[in-house]
Amino acid sequence: MTNQSNSTVRILQLNGRFDAFEAADVAAQLDELMIGESPRVIVNMANVVFIDSAALATLIKAMKRARQRNGDCRLCALQPQVQVIFELTRLNQAFEIFKDEYTAIQSFREMPAYASDSAPVAGQLRWGTRA
Amino acid sequence: MAATNYELWKTKIITGEPELSIVIPTYNEEQRILPTIGAISWFISKTRANWELIIADDGSTDKTLEAVKQLEFPNLSLLTTQRHVGKGAAVQQGMLVARGRYILYCDADNSTPIEEITRLLPKVEQEGYDIAIGSRDLRSRARTKSPLLRHWSRHWRAWVVKQLLHLPIQDTQCGFKLFTQQAAQNLFQMQTIKSFAFDMEILYLATRWQYNIAEVPVGWVDAFESRFGTQEVHRFLFDLPRIRQNHRQDVFAVAAESLVPRGMPLHNAR
């Protein structure tokens, strides 16, 4: 995450239960990824089993902050039970959500400042996955 | 398959008596209730078609009611009251209208993940217990960043409960308890405490009526936004002695006359 540039897509991978307990750490991690004029962040939620309101608020804040700076925070690989939560809260209409990480990365190619030769930088954030 | 089950549950009304009822008490939970409903609906629908969800609201003044109503789930009932009475009142209302063979009540923040019900259900379905209660103290699976003060607060409450009620239970206040319908109907009809202390009254009654109680270790996540403030502490300390007092005054016995309990009451207070 040291290779910052406007055209880099940064990926945050989350695991387990994303809730109030983890929200502050994830917010700090997202803040670190929001550097640059047009931040492009993907949150990979393939291993997230539950998301609560505090976690949703964290993602909304990141998305708004990125869009204010002509970037975006996009989500990918939601498990069905997490997809249901986005549907019930209608946040599936607010976020750009993609089926997998590759598709999410490709979606950023349509944004004007994206440089096709830049490789995505993966940020990893893991915590103890529940048994 | 899981998606189909969930779609069916949220669009078609169930027929007959539900196998399972889940009661969630709410008070100003507009932020937290929808993720919890989503998690519960998805998980339970995976394995059971015939179940109902009951949201028992305790006079919310925010948009909790609107958030729940707009879902329009046919198997979700929303119970409302005009004024804020207490968590105990909301749970009691929900437990008494629940039609399920087994009835769980759990907190609106999903602090004990709904998946933990798989640890409780076998106790009542297969092992013959009348009540299975989640316990946060029986193993170290809790995730918490609580301040020390709050940690102590939980432990002094447990100590006070032990001194006053002599309950043979380690964690009386985990908001994750499963009852057979018979036990729920009997115990919640006798409930007199409407505050946070209602848990203790129900367990006190359950032990006196000789119901079999299984205490089951469950995972738990501290949800930070505890509603157990100074006012609740005062009410807790006021209500706790009333549990035995109410019993001495035979309030329970009068209420119990109209019931046909499975358990037999113990006549001598400890």
C-alpha cells in the first residue's frame, strides 16, 4: 500500500463477522486506502458472514468520501446472507456491487483516470474467523 | 436451495403451527434491526420452512416500526405498544403470542449470532430440556472491547443475582434463551418484572417450578451501545428484591392457579 497513485485500485479483504467490534479498525484501514485524488477501493467480502449497522455505516462513509473525490468504494463477492442484508437495507442500490474481484477491478477501467497498465494493490485486513 | 427457502418464507404465509418462533424485543433499533432480521431470516430458512418471526416493540420513538413494516414479510409479526415500558414487557408480549413449538428470544443487535441456535435446539428437541439458555461465561468465545467498568458491571450484577436469588446458573442475562411452548406460556404468564431484570425472574420461576434448564456456551459479541445505563442499574437494584418479595406475597401462586404447568412448584423458598 505504499505505491500510491491515482490509477491504482486498492483492495481490502475482510473476513468473518464485520460488526461494531471491527468497524473502527476497518474504517482506519479504509482511510489509509483513500489517499490520492481519485481513490478506487474494492472491499472484497467473500469471507464475510454477517454485517451489522455499524459496519454498513463504515462502508457508506468510505463510499461517500471516495465519491466526493471522484473515486469510488465498490463491493464484491457478497455471500448470499450478506446480500440479503444489503437488500433489506436497500443499500444494494447505493453501492456498486460485483460478483467477484475481477469484475470489480474491470469496472474501474471505465472511470476516466484509470491507467490500464497499473496493477491493483491488495490491502489485507484479517481478524479471527469464527468457528 | 437456501435462496429458494428464504424467498418462499418471505413471500408465502406458513400454514399450521410453526415449529419455531423467534421473538426480538426492540426499542429504538432503526439502525440495527434490519441486518439482524436479514441474518436470522436467511439462516433459519435454510433448515426450517415453518417458522415465524415476532418483533415486539417497546414504544420506539425512532423509525424502527417503519423499517420493519416496509418489509411486508407475511410470517413476520410486529407487536407495538403506546409507551416505553421496559425490555421485559416487550419480551413477555412476544413470548405469549408466539405459536411455535419452540420459542427463542434474542437481542436486536444479533450479539449472540443466530447460528448459535444450533447449540440450543438439540437440548430441547432431543435431550428433553424445557429451557436452553445461552451462556457467555462457560467458554472464552466472547469478543469484547468493553471498558473495564462495564466488564465489572456485568460481574457485580451476576454476583448480586447469585446472592439474592441463589440461582444455579452462571449467566442469567444472556439475551438468547430457548423455551418449549409449554414452559414459555407458563413462565411468561407469571412474569411481573418489566425491566431488564425480567430474565432473573423467569429463571427464578423456572427453577422453582422444576423445569429442566440447560446452560449452553455460546459465542457473543459486545455490541458497545449497551442500554444498561445508570437508570437501568437503579431499576435493576429495585426490581431484583421484588422477585422474591412477589413470590412471598403469593403473586405467582395466584397467577399460577389458572395454569396447568408441566413443572411442579417448590413450596419452600430457599
